[in-house]
Amino acid sequence: MPVHTPAPYPAARLRRLRRTGALRDLVAENAVTAADLIWPVFIREGEGVEEPIASMPGVNRLSLDVMLKKAAAAHADGVGAICLFPYTAPELRTEDCAEAWNPENLTNRAIRLLKAELPEMAVMTDIALDPYNINGHDGFVVDGQILNDETVEALVKMALAQCEAGADILGPSDMMDGRIGAIRAATEAAGFQQVAILSYAAKFASAFYGPFRDAVGASGRLVGDKKTYQVNPANRLEALRCVARDLDEGADMVMVKPGMPYLDICRSVKDEFGVPTFAYQVSGEYAMLAGAMERGWLGEAVMLESLLAFKRAGCDGVLTYFAPAAAKALKV
């Protein structure tokens, strides 16, 4: 959209509309609300457990009873959606990843609990094999190679198990080719037409994921890297092709991940496709800000400023570990 050239000074004084808070709010172009936020939560077995994650200040692995209480509090503050990430016991991490589609696995039990106790809160899931894979990869590994089509078959089983448990939004994060089309076809055929897909469509092979891998227990297990299936950080056009493919295959919404270092991608996706667009403010982004806030180097205002940047870049919403704190701050 063209930007109007203002009249010469003093006819135009751009500071006039910055003079008071009321005037600034009146002409604000973007705003963040609690309803824009999806809260990613790390869950684990146990009862009454809040287990700190050293590389993510203020973030804990939660047992399901604690998760439910905190989800209820966040929902009361306006957070409308939660996304579940399991910390899987070591003995359940296998070559065949069968725990991923176990109807009684940790994630599926968490979905049922949330839908029973907080039916108005949207529950999003993660679809990838890394929490269940002894190799730490998002797909099956054979002779050092990540198998695409065999992985997609497993992801479909995982998706259907999550639908059966009551998930509202499926989040395929694996970046295998063809997985959105396969999941959409399977959910339609199984009668889960109402379940939405928020595709990790432009997920980059980023160095910002380290704390997340600590949180889900994958850091020491990952053999090699994920560069053969996640997008090269140098490539903008490739990311847009990935988004186009996932939309063509049936994704309802798309995500850019990471967020802050990829705001140009967020803007390109929104401008190019005009679809519901999300970003994930990933663990490394969170750790930088939260760590600096914890030490007093930065104030709480950077949390909200960082979220506003996503809205300005065209995002409809953000997955952020700041969600509960941001929702409280936005109420003030």
C-alpha cells in the first residue's frame, strides 16, 4: 500500500498524534490480544510435578494435573489455545516410534483431560516422531537416511490417534513431503472433517531450537542434524513454495518457525497467500529474552514488543512460551 507523503513542516507535525496515550492508541495500526496467543506446554508423567528447564527460565515440564490448573488460569486470562509437547520416558523412545500413535500415550491423555475439563480451550498437538524416536529425528532413520514416505504413514496414524482423543488443531511439524495431503485425506475418510490443520509449513533448519530439544529430552539423542528436511535459512522462495504446497494439500493455517529472525518470511506469506498465518516464537528466542529479563538487562516491555512485531509482520497469532505472562500483562 502506498504511503502518503506528509505536507511540509510545520503544516504536518507527526508528533501531534504521539502526544498522549489516548491519541497513540487511537491511531495504533496493530495490537496484541491474549486471543492471539497459543501457549506451548511441555508435559510429563507424574503428579504435582513442575520440573524446571534450565535453558528456558520460568518454563517447566508439567504433570497433567498441574498442566490443567495452569491451562485453566491462562484460559481465564484470555489465552484461547494450548499446544502440547510430551517429554517421553526413555524406555518409550524406540526405532519404530510406536508410542507416537498409542491411544494412551501422554499427549492423548492430556488432550482428553483438557477437552473434558476445559472444553472451550482449543487443543493443538504436535505431529512428528522426534519425541518418540531413539534417534531424535522427526522421521524414521535407516542407514543414516530419513525415510519420507514411511514416516508419512506413521504420521497419519499419529494424527488419527490425536483426532480420536479430541484434538482441535493438528500441528504437523516434521517437514516431510506430502504429509499434509496424507493427513487431510485420512482425517476426512475417518470422519474428522472438523479438525483443523495448522501446518509448520515454513520450518527452517535453525540454531534457535536448542532449548526445546532440552525440554523434550531430544538433545542428547539427535544423530546428525535436520537439514535434509527443514528449510535452509538462506531460502525465502523455497519457504514460500513449501507454504503453497501445504495449502494445496489441505492445510487450514500455516506457520513460520522460528519467528523473530524470520519476520520477512511472515510478511511474505501473509502478502502472498492471505491465509491465517502464525509464527512460533521458539525456545531460543524465548531464552534470550527471558534470560535477559531475569538478569534485569531488559524489562517486561520487550515481551509485548516482540509479540507486537509478529502482528506488524502480518501474523494472525503467535505460539509463545510467554503466553500466560503476556495475557496477564495485557489485562493491566
